Amino acid sequence: MRALVVEKDDEGKTSASVQDISEDRLPEGEVTVAVEYSTLNYKDGLCVGPGGGLVRTYPHVPGIDFSGTVEASDDSRYAPGDKVVLTGWRVGEAHWGGYAEKARVKADWLVPLPDGLTTRQAMAVGTAGFTAMLAVMALEDHGLKPGNGEVLVTGAAGGVGSVATAILAHLGYEVAGVTGRPEQEGYLKGLGAARIVPREELAETVKRPLESETWAGCVDAVGGAMLARVLGQMKYGASVAAVGLAGGAALPATVVPFLLRGVNLLGIDSVMQPYDNRLRAWGRIATDLPMDKLEAMIEPATLADLPELGKAILKGGVRGRVVVDVRA
């Protein structure tokens, strides 16, 4: 089978190349999947390149997502021919992942492909889109409704931001998309963003812990100083769903927004989500993410493209969703 294999030399330098390897090298697991599609996330960029501390042993096959068809199963929940999706569970990091024509994983890590989605569409969604839906669900669970006001999406042209923008707009929310790439305005408005907020408007920290109440909700993929700034602009009782740290892990904020405005900061983890909530999220994706908007996000790729794409995503140079046809 063909796979993208990352190796590390004696000096600690990593390199990635497409190789033909034996299926016997696949790790242990109850289910073997003939992989059809994978995708590209920030974590994948780290694992294809320097590792970012995520990869435990080399040689390694990255790819934190995949979709495909069950080829063999020792678990009664899955049978040959079943269509399945995998995101998370440290697959592609500690466990060999989806950048190969086959994968072997634990049955507990899989989810049946939802009705109405193809395997290609599932990977256009991938971890980024799955995370975006988890964020939207969390905001709704904490009271967000259409008509409450503008919902901010930071890093809107990225994978999570693109899907969050499309879902929120489809549900009737007025979306304000933050981007540092002015050339993406047409793309974001095509996904449903009502207006574009230049990144520099929110990038500067301010000394005031509270500013004018502006946002009814926020999906934040940036973190850092921008998240701190946004917290001080949330409406009373509003929530921010934190999904990323593209702008840094430190949070130079005060507790004032929480104490005086009842603002909620909701942490969104997609890796260890319980099975029932995974099913809920994938079901919502199948109904609440417009497929024409999803198609507009897709950039096709092959295994051979991934070393360069991995470098690009770490530099913020990838728009929307990269869908990798591992068979091409």
C-alpha cells in the first residue's frame, strides 16, 4: 500500500515521502479500513514536518482524519463494506493515521458515515468542520439564538472558521468574519459572512477590561491577545467557543468580563469527544452545513502534495479545506 511516511535521521531532522509499504506494518486494532480520503489540519502540518511534540515514534504515518470503507473487522459494530469516518483519538499523532491507502484502528474510534454525506464530503468537513460544529452546538447550548446580534468568527478563512461561517450563516446568524487576508473577502462573503472585520482591528490589546458590548457569540480559532480583546467586547451573558491558538497560547486577559457581564469561555475539544456527542455533531453537519458552501471550500490534493501543504498550513497559507485523495 502507498503511504506518506515521515522519518527522522540521527541528527533529529525529519523528512516525508510517499512510499510503498507492507500492510503488515499497520498498528494493532480491530478494524481495517480502505482509506479513500483524508484532509489537512494544523496538527497534520506539525506531524508531516517537525512533529511539534505530537509524534511519539518514527517512522510515522500522519493524518488525523480519514474516511473510507471497512475492509475487515473483529468488532460486531462494523462489517466489511461499511462506510466510516475517523477524527481524533490521537490517530495520526501517537497512532498511524490516514495518509495511507489503509488504516487499522480501534472500533471505538470510528463513527458510521452519516446519511447524506459522501466520504469526500466527510473529509471536506474533517476535524476542522467537526470542531466548528461542536463550537456552534456549545454556543447554542448556552443560549445563542438567531436575532441575538452579530456572531464573530476569528480566523474565518481557515478550516474551522470557514465551516463555522457557513453553518452559522445557514442557521440564520449574522456572521462577522475576522481575517488578516483582505483578498479573502469575496470567499468569506460567499460562505455567508455579512461583513469582514480586518484582523488589525482586534489584534491590539487594550488596557480597558471592558469595551462596548458588540458580539452575541464568538467562535475563536486565534486565542492569545485577540481572544482577550474579544472577551471584553461580548454582550451580557454571551459566550466564546475557543477552538484554537493560531495567535498564541497565552491569554493576557482579566476576569472582569466573567464577573461583570457573565461572559462564558467555552473550551472545545474534538479529540476525546464522547461517542454520543460525535453522532450528534455529525448528524447536525449533515443537515446544517450547506453542501454547495462546503464544495466552495475544497482544495484537492494527493499524498505527494502533503509535504509542501504541511509547511504552508503552519504559515497560515492554506484557505478552506484541503481534501486528500489518498488513492490518486
